[in-house]
Amino acid sequence: MAKNKPIRVNKSTINALAPPKSGRTYHYDIKTPGFAVCVTPSGTKTFYMVKKVDGLAVRFRLGKCNEISVEQARKMVMEKLAEIARGDNPQKKRQVARKGTLISDVLDHWMVYAKLHKKSWDGDQFIVDKHLGKLANKRLNDLTRHDVITLHTSIFKNSGPYMANRTLALLRAAINKAKSELNWKGDNPCIGVKAFKEETRDRFLQPEELPRFFEALEEEESVLRDFFLLCLLTGARRGNVAGMQWSELRQTVWRIPDTKGGNPVLVPLVPEAVAVLAKRREEVDEDCPWVFPSKRSKTGHLADPKTAWKRICERAKLEDLRIHDLRRTLGSWLAMGGASLPIIGKALGHGMNSKATAVYARLMLDPVREQLENATSAILANMNGYANENDSGEPLSELLNPKKSPSDI
């Protein structure tokens, strides 16, 4: 593809362009980036937009110079450039319109959106790679409701109702986005496919399990032991606990700035949690921002200690217990202690339905703290005075003795 000296594209300069002896020549406009006139040996002159998209040169045919005006072609170029700036590929849209939308294009388009707007985008990527890959080369126009039901049922048999329903929801949302943003015309074949019934998980540490849990926990190195303790004592999500920073702690309150709901959450710290954090402060370098630092993690803080959790559950002979169940354990013991649903919701950082009620969030911390202290005291009463020493040389029962002051954090 020959490239000549840029020109000011207008009617007179176009008429003056001589046809090449062979091949095609592209004459680029000085004023508008990517705007060009292509001339063939036969003398045919055509407006083009030429632009790199995703590292590859894209040539988009706008129309022949004797069919549309320079102003119309220039306007089309500006529109295409705006599409590219938004992350779209005009050439791919044209191919889709000509050949029909591939489901792989729909899923790629969805993942661009998910990575920009969803914190849980990696979960979507897993579903796309694990369960929707078999549909990738299928045309969206050819996808039927029967296909969707067959896939949904297959995932249910192999991976359970939760994964089947999440896959169905993702595919439905991705197709809806293709309808609105990729100009696909058609009915969404996911509409009307009934989700499988999901059983609400209610697993939490029972009274007879707590002594074994604490005994197994006591054998772990301090950073892992303290991590799991704070998951239990705060009821926070493990990702928030793992990424806890010293700057987020204000004596007896932990302000989580970035939560699943997208809003900051204030977590009251019970005395036992304060004691754990005071011990962490003694073990962590002063210039380290993380409460649970890790040299092996890309983030610099503890990631997802699945191996340690499996080890603890095996020692304690605990079946079907997940790290997230520590959060559910605190909520369950709050409920058994007579805490109201609003108090439990506030303690666990659940979002409020009304923005107006968020104004009173700070006023609600005291009753939340009282109920939290009652629940954690009841949980820790099952420790039975274990005095085994861990790697820090301090018994777990001694570590959790609320003798530390909030100022020690």
C-alpha cells in the first residue's frame, strides 16, 4: 500500500490525483487524521478511513468520491474515530453486520465492559472460559432457546445450580448488551429459560466445632492465624481483611473504603479484634501499609490462603466449611444472641436500601458494637483455655485477652 505526501482533501485536489500505474495509492488528509483518498490504476477514487485499532491497521471504506461529498466523508471519519475512542472497532461491526454476530464477539464485548465496571470481572472470565467457550464459534442468529437450555442443564449436572444460573445470567446480559451496542437484531434466546432453584447456604461454626477450630487455628503461623481471627471477629469479607491497611484503622473503628457494594463501610472493632491488631502492629514493619503483608503476592498483601484453610479444616475435622463461613458464623451468633436484622446487616456491612438512612450510620455503631461484643465473647468462650504456643510464642488465649488499648494499633 503506497503512501504519498499528505494533501488538503477537497474536490479540486481529488480531481487532480493521477491514477497509479499499478497497485493502489492512498493520499492522506492534512486536516483530519486517518482520512484518505484511495486511487486505483483504473482511476477509481474512494474515501477511506485508515486507523490502527488494537495494534492492527483498520481500513474502513466510506464510499466513492463521486457518490458522497468530502464533507460527508469527513463527518463519517470523525464518527468512526469517536467509536474507536469508546473502545469499539468499526471494522468488526461491519463484519458482524455482513456475516452475522459470533458469540465470541458478544463475549469479548461483554468482558471489555466487565473489566471496566465490575469488581468481580474475573468470575465472569472464568465462566466465559470454562462454560461458554463451546458456543464461541456459533453465530448468535443460530443460537436457540433449546441450545441455551441444553447448556444450562449440562452445567447444572456437572457444576451445580449456582454455576448454571450464573452462566445463564451472564449469557443473557451479554446478548442484551450486543443488542444495544453491537446493533444485533433478534430475540434473546435466554429469555424465558427458568433458573434452577438454589439452596441458601447456612453453614456456620457450631458450638461443638468451635473448640476444635480454635485449637487447629492456634497451630498456624501468626499472620495466617490473625487473618482468620479477624475474618471471624469483624465478619468482613476475606478480600477486605486481606487488603486491610493501617491507615483505615481509627482506634475502635475500621473504615473499609472499597467494598462489594461500592460504598465505604464502618466496622466496629471489638476488644478482641483490637488485641489482634495491636499484636500485628508489633510484628509488621513501621513503613509497611498492610496489616497482612506478603512477599509472595503481587499486591504486597495476603491473597487467598486456601492451602492454610484446608489445613486448618483437616486438623479440626471440619467438613464443608469455607472461609466465607466465618463471616456467616458471626452473623449467626449475632442472631442467636437476639440482635435485630438491621443490627446484623449493619455489623456485616450490608448495603442500605435508602440513601437517607446512611446519614445515621455513625449513630448506629454503638448498638452494633454492643451486639458484636456479646457475640464474639460467646464465640471465644469455647476456647476452653487452650495455651498451646504458636510461632510468636504467645498462647492464643493470651493474645485474645482484651488488655490492649485501641491506641496500641
